[in-house]
Amino acid sequence: MSTTVQVHLPQTTPLAQGLNAQVARIGHAIWNGLHAVGAARARAELLRVAATSESTNPELAARLRRLAREDWLSQG
């Protein structure tokens, strides 16, 4: 998943330019952190559902475990 954060501050001073870049970096770091937390939660949930469905639907459980191992969340 790709997200663009744009912060428009007046570009009249070097301080404003530096703040604009810093805010963009902080926003990007926050987004990456949230994405990582979400990916971890999704993987855990896939594995949980796989474990509960193993006895009734082993093919589904295998597919869910395979999905949990793949890095499909970053291919957005």
C-alpha cells in the first residue's frame, strides 16, 4: 500500500523548509509503524483461523498459513 503525506507550509525560510521535511518524515514513520502493527495482527488472525479450521477444513487451513507467511500486505 502506498500513501503520500503532503504538508504545505510556507517555503519562505530555511526553517519552514526544514520543518516541512521533518513533518513529512515523521508522518511516514508513523504510517510505516501502523502498517507493521496491522500486518502483524493480520498474520496472527490468519494463523488463529487456520488453527481452528484445521480439523474441519485442512485445505483452508493450509492456504491461510501460506498467506500468513507471504508478504502480501506490502504489495499494495
